[in-house]
Amino acid sequence: MAKPLGADVKRKSKTPNEIFGRAVTELRMTKNLSQASLADSLGYSTYYFGRIERGKANVSCDVMAAVSAYFNMSIGQLWLYAEKLSQNQSNKK
């Protein structure tokens, strides 16, 4: 049985790793992709990609570049998107 496409609970994003991971999850969900299919498309393990999305892995520039290119964004655009998500979360408190 396949895992759900995204986290069923919205995660709080406080650290840069968590903010980036949340943005990756949101982008992946907008494309209706499973974590496994995105990880495979980018050449990473599902385990590692899960750690990225949960904010538990330190992400290299190479990973940021691969993710942003997959979604037709620059790394800067991806971070702007991530920061916007984080600010929206802060405003809802």
C-alpha cells in the first residue's frame, strides 16, 4: 500500500532545514507526487528524502539545486517560497 502523498498534520517550521523540508513537501504535493517517485526522479533514497522533508537532514547546495530545477525554480525562488510558507505559518498563530 502506498504512503499518503503528504503529511496529514502540518508541521511547524522553525529551523532552516524544517523550512526547506516543508517547502519541498508542499511543492511535491501540488504536483501530486509521492515522496518515493520524487526521490527516485532526483536520484536519492526515499529514506533520505523523508529526512529532508521532515527537516532532519542537512541539505547540500547540490540537493537544493536538484529540487529547485525539478520544480523549474532557481534556488533563490525556492527559498522565497519556503520563507513565504514560514511567514504564513507565523501569522496564523
